[in-house]
Amino acid sequence: MGYALMTSRRVVARYVALLLIPFFLSWTPGCAGSDTDPDPGTVDTGPEQARVIAEEVMEALGGWESWHATRYIRFSFFGFRTHYWDKGTGRYRVSWTDRESGQSHVVLMNLNTGEGMAYTDGTEITDAEARNRSLERARGAWINDTYWLLMPYKLQDPGVDLDYAGEEVVDGVVYDKLHLSFNDVGNTPGDEYWAYINRETRLMDKWVYLLQLREGQDERSRGEWKWNDWRRHGDILLSAERERMDGQKRSHEDVAVFEHVDDIVFSSPEPVSPEMMWERSGSNGPGDIDGPGASEVSSASGDAAASGDAAASRPADTQPAEGPE
């Protein structure tokens, strides 16, 4: 079945379901006719509509099953910090070179436990306070940088308040806008995001964010970036290119999904070599609109940890505060 037909049927089904919500609410046994019942016509279907759209986004990206089966992800945050993440166990490696001092840094940690080791120019940091600062910096980098790569996969994270923000037409393209706010989770719970979901492809073409006030700021920072060049990596789609509205483009580098990564990548600060890993089949090919195949979409309330997605099962962390570096 072609993607356009599948999308058309999903859209029709979604709106039919939304139209039926007040009907079922008004005819629930034991509730109909209660003096305390709200008028069904006033029931807010925005969150439910947003949830349905978020499920369609996950389907377009490859489906929940494919996302949970994706274990190892590597990328370089706009060419600056290089991340290796084991979604199954929370093991994590990040490395970067300080632009001012020229020092190289490697942090190896477990995101679930917070424990780990930090190295500067190959020498382990043994002072507990300095090590903890490095671990905290690494966690902040993971929070920030993975959100710039994986945000559409996190629409239904615990702690996310998701709502439908209406329809908008931009350059002839119809978008359903999803609004994300946060229920006291993450490093910056006052941030807000608007995801522009293409009604035809069900991919996120753009995000707009309004960040909570940072120290020294008089007004909230606003950003608007297109998410371009969706490609298949393993069984999921990822977008590497970000385009600001003035035309400036930045791209994540070395984006890959791996079938296997040697344990030494997460336990030694030594440089990573290609022999230490291999990619999922089908990686790096252009992602056509049909996506990686029709995986069965699980419930939004499914237990991510039960499928091995340990780090992703925690409440949403957000901090794309400073934008691309």
C-alpha cells in the first residue's frame, strides 16, 4: 500500500475517532445524565488529538518496535561533541576538544547510575569534585545534544505535556502543530516547543522553541529551525541537517545506528576504531517517504524499560538552550 494512501486513511481515521470522543463520553454506562458530568461538547480533545498525531509520527519514523530495537547510536553534535549511546544499558561515551585550551576530553559513564570516569588529554581525573563536574557536564551534553537529534522520538516521554496547537499552512504545505511543555522535569522545565508535523509525510519538518529565562536574561530566547534530510539508519529515520530561517545550515556528523559496539568503546578512553562496531543493515541510504516499513505501533503507555530502552524510559530531559555551537 502506498504511503500517501496509508496517510490519507490514517488522517481520516484520526478525525473520525476525534469526532466520536464526545459521543462515547456521553454514553458511558453509569455516567450519562449525571448532574456533575461536563457538557460533552466542551471536552478538550487537544491532548488526545496530539497523542494520535504523535503515534503517526512514530509510525513514519519506523515504529515503536524499531525504535526500541535500535540499541547503539553515534553522532557528532554539529561536528563538536561525539556521542556513543547504548540505549539498552545506559552506557555512554562523549568526547570533544576544548576550543580555547585545545585539551581533549573523554567521559565514560552510565546515564542510569550517574557513575563514570573522566579523562583530560588521556589522563584520568581522580579528584572526586573535578570528576563529578565532568560527569555533570557530560550528562548536560547528552541532554542537549540528543534532543537536537531525537526530539520527534520523545514527544510522549514521561513528563511531557503534549497538546494540539492547530493547523498552519507554510509555502503550501499543511502542518499539524504539536505544543510541548514540561511537568517539572529536566534541567529546564520552563522550555516550550512547537513541532511542525507535515500532514502528508508525518515527519517533523520544523521546530520552534521558546526557552525559559536563563540567568542574566530579560526575555526568553526563541529559535526556529527546519529539520531537513531525513534518512534511514538501521530501521529508523534520523534527520542530520538543521536550517535556520535566515538560511544558515548546520549538520550533525557521523550519524549511525550500530548493530554491535565493542565494550571497550564504553570502558577505555582510547580512540574508537571502525573495527569496534558494525552498522545495522540499510544504514545511511536516503530515507524515502515510505519509511523503513510498517512496524506495529505499540501503545504510547508501553514500558520502554521492558524493551531494553532503559535511559529513554526516564522523564523527559530538555536543554537545547544554547542552540548549535
